[in-house]
Amino acid sequence: MSADVSDLSLVRRVQRGDKGAFDALVLKYQHKLVKLVMRYVRNPAEAEDIAQEAFIKAYRALPQFRGDSAFYTWLYRIAINTAKNAVVSRDRSPIEYNIDRNDATEESYDMQGRMKDSETPEGLVLTDEIRTTVNAAIDALPEDLRTAIVLRELEGLSYEEIAAAMDCPVGTVRSRIFRAREAIDRRLREVFEGGLGRTEELG
Amino acid sequence: MNEELDSQLSAMFDNELPAAECELLARRLSRDEELKARWGRYAAIGATIRAEGGPRLNAELARRVSIAISAEPADADVAAAPVSRASAFRWRTPFAGAAVAASVAAAAILWVRFQSSPQETVLISQTDAATGTPARQVSGPGVSPPGDASYVVPRTTARRSIVPSTQLASYVVAHSEFSSPVNRRTLLSAFITSEAGPAGAPAGSDEPTDDASDDAKSPQ
């Protein structure tokens, strides 16, 4: 199965004029993109501005995207260039310059320590609440669901790889990951009353 | 919410849904705000597990981007416009070339017909008949050499008819019987001068230009 099949189906819809499909791509990658940009700028608000600019650039360039590379790889390149340009234009020193393509998908960077210095108190409280809620929900999951969701989200394994690791069919992996997400999502909605993934104003 | 649909959404989020199902679900996802909100929460859950969450894990950034791109032209417009212009140009090109060629040919035909209009032809025929000289034997500046099957008598040749010259020649002969040699010579010089003027006029004055001559010699 193509590693980018769902992204590509959304991209094709955007290329046919469906802006709502681009919302889904933004929702999916906004966190990764902000994390990536935070390697270049210290201010989270500035990082969001740059991420926003990168998304808009990506939208404008999407007609030229042919799917030769994965969408997120293409998007990350745009974000990195946007961040570098922003740093140069504002004459600021980036936090790190030694970033290559592999860094785009590297998940090991600990951003939390850097962000705490500049986050607003409200943002910190919200982030901590979310983290606490999600972690509590994960801890409450049955072992097989917790292992499946962690292998997927933290380790980035495919369903097939998880199936091999857990010695179960791929369909079972898909079901376990789905049920884990549903359990966590239910807990989040109870706590935040729809504050997360708010999309009423989208589209 | 349909559990099967949610399961598909979760698999699609992980790029683990078959392409055919992705197409259908992507269409629904782009329009269904509730499904989109769930999709956004899946992303937030993953970001929290990976400790990559920003200061706001809601859809604030997504909302701002959505507002920004709402003012942008749809990608279909951006992508289709150059393609449609290019494709339109591609199929128009041969027709445009043919139209230009046809216009030039029509203009050439009309010009040639105008140059050899029926009135002119009748005049030339009448003139030639009056003098008994075949048209193709007429010679002079700006006239094609004999033997050209497509030859057309230039309009100015008709005006330079030799009929007055014949009358004058007869007059000179008759007059010479009653005039002195000096007067005869003067009258003859005047006659020759009057004949040489129009016949030796520059080609551009009232003669067809070289290009026009070529057009005139074109097949009818």
C-alpha cells in the first residue's frame, strides 16, 4: 500500500478545487509543521505564523505537485525554506542550522523545554491539560490497544510492522488503533467540550 | 457516527486505507465538519503522544489557514487556466494558419481580378481589334515578353493606344505634300516627342510595379 495514499487523495481533491480537503491536510500536519519551524525561531507565535505562511505557499504551489514525493516531505521542504527566509529577513539567529531532510520526519526532538519559556500561561495550562488527559486515557487503555497506538504514533510503524510485532493480523491492528483513538478522543471531548479540533469556522 | 466509517477514518489518517476507499472518504471528509473535527483530534492525540504539541492544540492555526486560502482562487482554477489556454492555442493554431493563408489567397485573387476587370478586357479587345494587333504582340516597358501564356495586357497599354499615332502619321504624310522640308521635320520631331513621352515613362508612374506584375502573371 502506498505510504501516501490518503494524503494523495486529499491533494487530488484540492487540485480539483476542493478547499475543504486542504483543511484536512492542515489539521493533520499543523503540529508537525509548528514543531519543525520551532527549530528555527524561539517564539511559538512566530512559529505558527511561519507555519501558516508555509501552508499558504503549499496551497498556491499545489497545482504543480505531481506526487513524485510524499506530500509531507514536499510540505516540510516548503516550511523549512519559509522558516529560513523568515530568519534571514528578520536578521535573527536560528536555534539550529544543521537540519537535513531526515530531520523533517525526526520525532526525537524535545521541544517542550524550549517552548515553556515563551508560552503564555493560558497556553501552558491548555497544553498541560491536554497532555495530562491524553496520557491518562492511554494509561487506562487495555495493553493491546495501548501498545498498538504507541507503536503507531510514537514509533511510526506501519500496520504491517505492528502486526508482525504483535503477532496478529493487520485487520486486528487497524481495529485496535481505531479503538484506542476513540477511547482517547472520547475522554478529550468530555474534558474540553469540543475545544479540540474545532472546525466550525473552517471551510 | 458510524463505527465502520470511524474505523476507515482512523486507517486513512495512518495512510493505511486502500486507495479506492480513500477517494470516497476524502470526498466526505472535505465536506463533513464533524468528521473533519474528529480527524483534527486524531492529529492532536498523535502530537501529544509524540510531545510535539504547540501552545494551542485546537484548530486555531488550521482556522487561520482556512480563512487565508478562502480568499485564494481554487487550485482547479489556477491549474486549469494555463492548461485550457495552452490546449486552446494548440487546436487553434492550425486553423489560424489556414485562415491567414486563405485570407491572403482571397486577397490575391480579388486584386488580380480587379486589375483585369471586364471593362479593361473589353477596352483592350476593342483597341486590339481596331488596330488589328494581337494583344500578345504588344511590347514596351513593363510588359512581359511574348509567349507567356498567362500574360495579361497591362491597363496602361490600352491608354497608350497607337490609334492617335496612326492618325497623326497619316496627317504628317498628307501634310508633307504641302509643306517645306523644315516644317515637315519639325512636325515629325514633335510627333516623335509626343509618342516617346508616354512610352518612355517610368515604370512607377502608371505602370504596374514588379510585384503587381508578378501578381498579374499569376495563373487565373
